[in-house]
Amino acid sequence: MKDKKIIAFLVIGVIILIIGAIFIFPFNKKPIPVQVEQTSSEEKVTIINPKEIGLSLMQTADKKKVIFEIVNTKDISGIDYELSYTSKGDIDRGVNGTIEVKQFGQPVKREIDLGTCSDICHYDQDVSNIKLILKVVKTDGTVSQVSKSLEL
């Protein structure tokens, strides 16, 4: 009687293993081919002098904002910017954004808060190491990079 119980448990165990294997390792499924689109990860970026686009960068008198202006926007269709700086306690901060140039040749000006603003602004203290990096996209599709630091 004991041997029959052991054999029954073994048979049930083997059946459970077989059913589990069918669910875990489906034998009739074929792998679905995935098409991978190849893109060029290399985008030629030329470094240009800030003077070429008439870039100026300054901090407001109250030291709560930074203003950058680009005077020569001829042939520029868009600008991505990244402003980085260090605040009190050596905390790295940054702001980034995009500017779409709608009127070619017209100056572009952006005022950036050095802190966080929603209903109330909380400005960072002891700001230093202000650096602006621009990715300039020309109307012909070429991309240039410009950087400028603010001496405090």
C-alpha cells in the first residue's frame, strides 16, 4: 500500500513538471523577427566662436537671473540651450530649453531664473561657475556648438 502511494505521488509530480515545462518553454512558438532601424549616431557638430552669432551672457544686478542674447540669428532655425551653475553648498544646478527662431535675423533673448519658480520663486544663493552651452541648428541642417562662461 505504501509503494502505491509513493508511485502515485511520483506520477503526479512528473505530470505537474511536464505541464509546467509546457507553459514555461512553449515548443511551438517561433521567435518573432524584430527589425532594427539603423541610425547614424555620429552627428557632425562644429564648434564656433560666440562672436560669430553675437552671443552675450550676463547676470542681473540682483543676481537672481541670467540673460543671454544672440544678435546674429541669420541662417539659424533653432537653438537648444543648457545653462549649468553651482549654488550654495557646491550643489550643481542646471536649466535647459529650446528656442525656435521664427524671424531670421532678429535677435533672440532668454532670461533664466537661477532657482525654482512656480507660484513663488526660490532663488539659489552663492551662484558660481555659470556656463552656457548652445546647440545651434542652421537652416541648412548643420549643427554647431557654442559655449560661454560667465566670470563672476
